[in-house]
Amino acid sequence: DATMVWEADWDTFLDLLEADPYPMQYDKGQIYSFLDYATLKHEELIPLIISALFPLLERKNYRIFGSNLPLSIPGPGKIYFNADCTVVKGPSEHIPLRGEMKAITNPVILVEVLSESTYDFDLGQKFQRYKTIPSLQQVLYIDSQSPLVISYRRKDQEGTWLIEEFTGLEGEVPVLEEGTFSLKALYEPLKL
């Protein structure tokens, strides 16, 4: 496993973030760095999911961002995550981190491409933090090894989430109330 975790204060994390080429995330005093290289399938899936979301959302005041966009999570302690894809409705809202660095605070959809090294972190700790974002309505987990999409959709503000799994190339994944995309559109180009 190429995941490193170590304790550091927020300012040390921001110093490292400005200087280090490796992706890092921060959760209440701990830095998480995934040092392995991204697989080709992982990187291919990111533009494919953006392409699948774009026709559903483009004319409805949504903005779609790729990976490395900082997210701020509400609550006590500092938390800094990156999703593989972030969707915002209307203007994006930010909080300052340092200098020109800002973090988005109002995503409505977050997408994570699951790989072996990040699988447990993304589905566990990271989702526990994501679901505290008031604006967030859906989280999509895209498996990079086989045709599988896990969707978490918010049912109410009290914390009830609908969990759905979609498998096989014939599956259709609902995106909010805006339509669906097919697993075939995501996975057929990968030649799994």
C-alpha cells in the first residue's frame, strides 16, 4: 500500500501542498498522501464521467470540474479533500485557504474513481465527511476495475441517504433528477 498518513498542523499541510507534487488530503490533523501513480483506467474514467454528466447538466446552471479542486468540509477541525469530479449548481462558493488558494464549499455532486489504494478511504472516512456538506445531493463511486457504480443520493437533510449499486454495461445511473447515464458509456471505451 502506497498510502502515507502522518500528523501535522494546518499550516504545515498548506506548506506541503504548495511544494509537493503528490496528491494530499487533510483530515483534522492528519495528512493522507497516496503516493502510487494513477492507473490508466483511473485517469481514463475521469473524462468519461465528465462526458457522461455534461449532456445532463450543461443547460441547467451546473458547472463541472475535474480533479484537484480543493473542497472544504464543514465542522470542527480543518478538512481538505479532492474529488475526481465536482459539480456545483450556480456560482461556486469558496473559502480562502492561503494566498490565492481557495476551497469550494457548495458541491451538489462529487465523483470518486475507486482504485485499490484509495477504495477503503474513499468509501469510508471520506464519505463520512462528504455527507456533512449541506449542499451535497449525490456521491458517485466509479470502480476502475469492473463495471460498477455505487450511488449515494441524499433523501433528506436529517442524514438519510439512498444507496444504489449499478453493474453490467446495461445499467443506467440516475443523476439527481436530471436524467441517467449508462455504464456502457463509461466502461466500453476502457475495453475491460
